[in-house]
Amino acid sequence: MKTAVENCQLIKLPVVENSAGNISPIHGNEDIPFPIKRVFYLYDIPGGKDRGAHAHIQCHQFIMAGSGAFEVEVDDGTHKKLFLMNRANFGLYIPPGIWASEKKFSNGSICLVFCSHGYDADDYIRNYDQFLIYAKKNS
């Protein structure tokens, strides 16, 4: 079955409120729909710049703004959808087979990414034309 932008969804994380600052725990297979195998974050991105622009064949991702704001455009080869990431207790679930681009970072933004798989260069589709072929073949 083809993955569609409708499968990408914002997920609200639990919040433990405290006058000294809030905490949002993240548990794989509980708060997000996959086990977490890898975590990385993007930072020191100049304001207004873009990152990402690739798809995964097997890896699920959960992207959130740890600080600041940015947009995530998801694309299934037919439809596109834009999400504003600007709340630390919300993240965007992106299943495999979706082209995702992080855009328009505000100064000082931190983008956290939780992954279902470890890094594997062969799992990436980095060329948009190749992604369109992949998406059409898997529709």
C-alpha cells in the first residue's frame, strides 16, 4: 500500500508541568508509533535556511522543534502538506516513502529527530526525480 501525506501526523506528547520547567517524556512504541533506534538533532542552522529534502525506504521518523520554529513539507509524489513545528510538546510522524524537507528555520532553532532505524546510506532517496519514480512504482 502506498504511503500518503495523510499518514503523516502531528502527535501531542505528554507534558509533566512544573514551575521550574516542563518535561515531555518520549517512549518508543508508546508516545510515537515505532521503537527508537537512533536520535540526532540539527542546530546552528542560519535563520531562513532549509535542510532535509530526502525520503527513506524503511526508516520511520518523528521530528520536533526542541527550540525555535521551522516548517516541514511532506510529499508523497502526488500531494504535499506543510506543517509548522513551533511547539516543544508536538512532533511530526513521517513514515517511510515520504519526501520530507525542513524549511525556514528561525535563528537558534533545534530540530530533534527520532528514528526507527540506525543510519544506513542505502535507506535514503536523495534525488527528487528518483523519489518520484520510487513513489509511482510503490503506488
